[in-house]
Amino acid sequence: MKLGKIKDIEIRLHFSTLLIVVFIGFHAVLFYCDLIPNTIPIWELFLFGIINGLIMVFSILVHEIMHSIIAQRHGLEVSHIELDIFGGSSQILDEPKTPKSEMTIVAIGPISNLLLGANLLLITFLFANLPPFVLGTCFYSGISNIGLAMFNLIPAFPIDGGRILRAFLWKKRNDFLSATRTTSKVGFFFGKFFSLFGFFQMIIFRSLNGLWFVLIGMFLVSSARKTYIWTLYQIKLSNIKIKDIIRKPERVIPFDTLIINAIKDYFTLYNRSYFPIVLEDKITGILHSDDIKRIPIKRRSRYIVGYAMKKISEFPSIYINGTGKDAMIKLIQMKKIPRIVGVKGKKEEEIIGIIEEKDLTSALKSTKILKNRYISSNILIEYFN
């Protein structure tokens, strides 16, 4: 679900974020019951839990917004922020340029939570005469924010503490990939530890809190591996030139071809989901099978593909002197189907070829990095999806 934009950064909310509200709200209610010895109305307990749960979601959002804003100031492009069961993530499309910039971008997240938590706790000490409901909310949410900051400082890559460790190793070794490899192993270790600790809690103490640790552990194991591979791909693709992977379409459909003929002579015959459309030997658009479905069957015998296609100008483009990394970032940002990037030649308006996901996968295979047992050929597609 899209919540809007802040600084041109799209904010997305996954339905699983509600579980954070439930989890934090439940523990907030237990805290409130211990704080107030008298009988508390059900509605008040419910309200206390909901408010504290929502404050935590807001705190996570502030954390990620600060990451993103500082990343933008360091010249990095931020696609969106997504909140989910694991907290939140800022989809920064490029890696920091220096160890110092990474340290600055990463550190601001926990700092924002520490400041927010400290201010909430300060309210409880300066205004002790406030109603117990308000004091309880400020105290619980203040402690929760400080706890959130402390958790994020654990050196478990790819959370903030792990990225701070990477920045330190990067500066020390002057090798970004080596630093990423080491910190991803540390993150993998922490993930396994959290998972085992969670299982221990559930089995020995029969505590549902252990489930939370199991989920966090699984997330760290998966994310540490994917983030390392993502970094490896970026480095490899930055050394691959667009001119070496550009693909001129083997089959194209003339602009004035009837839809019914395009279906018979192209889509059915070659079993493909889309084809480039050409006019005077120039690629002017892309016709996808979904575009055809929008045209009533009765009109397909007199409707030409040129009026059903998506114009090539609607797709992102890149110059032929660009890199595979540039193309990958363009593809990740795409919301249209099919995901393709047009390649421009010497003339700015002329598209001389296209690049799609499989072209980048093939380029990566040619570098032989996919022979590493740690890497799956499907990982790149996972990032696109």
C-alpha cells in the first residue's frame, strides 16, 4: 500500500506491518498493567497498545526517512521506503562512494531513534504530573526507541551496525567487496544465532517471543547473502559496457501491421510476450500481449499495432557508452511491462537497440561469477521482482 511521498521518495506499507503494531501493543499493555495497580478498563488497555504500536511504526519510518534523505544528499538515488514485519528498508539503488559517506548515511538512523527516545523519556521526568496514560506512553515508547537503536547497532549485516562495520573494514582494507564479504559472513552468523536462540526460547520456555527472534534470524541469513550478491553484481556490471551487451531485436513488427496479423504471424508463431514496433527502420514502440488484450476482438481485424503499442519514449533509456550497472538500476525502477531499456546511439532521440533482464544475466554469466557456489542465477531476477 502506498502512503505517499516524502522528498520524492515513495513510502510503501506492507500489510505485515500490522504485526509490529500487535506485537508492540501486546507488550505495551503488559507494561501498563504492571504500572497501574488498579483495574484498567479494556478500552484503555486497547488504546494504550494501539498508540504505542503506531508510535513504533512511526519511529521506524523516521529512521528510514533519515537514511534516505542523507543518502540523497550524498548523491545516491532512493527508489522507495517499505515498512514490513521486519521493520523498514530504504531502497537505495547505489552503494555509497566512500567509507565516510556510508558511515554518515547509516549512523543517522539509530541516532534519530536515540534522540526520539531520549526526548520521550525527558517528558516523563520533566512533567511527572501528567496523567499515567500519557506518562506510560512516553516512557514505554522512549525505551522502545532506544532499544530499536541499540538493536540496529548490532554488527549484523545488512542492518545498520553491520554497515558501520563494513565502512570501518572498507576504510582499513581499501577494498569494498572484501569488506562486504566479511560483514555478510558476520550477518549470516548472527542470523543463525538469533534463529537458534528463538527456537530455544520456544521449546524450553514455551515463549512466543522466540518466534520473533526466529523470523529476524531468517531475515538476516537471507538478507546478508542477497546483499553481498547485489554488491558483487553491481561491481561486475559497472565494468561491462552497454555496447558489448546491446541487443538489436531479431524480429520486429511493422508499424502498420493489423493486430490480427500480429497475433498470427508473431505472437503465436514465436511464442513471445512482446515485440518492438518499427517505422521507417526505427524502433518507435513496444507491443505487449497485454496491450492486445485491451482491444476488443471485433476491432483487431482493422486496428494496427502502431496505435496499440506503448511508445518507446515511455520506457527508460540509456546511452551506448553507459554500463550494465546503469541499465540494471533503470530496470529495477521500472513499473511497466515489459521491463526493457532503450539504448540511444549518437543521436539523442534515436533508439538503436534494447536491453532486458536476460541480457544482464547473460553478461554476468560471461564473467563466470555464477560458478561460485554462493551465487544463484535467479538472484538477479529476484531483485527485479
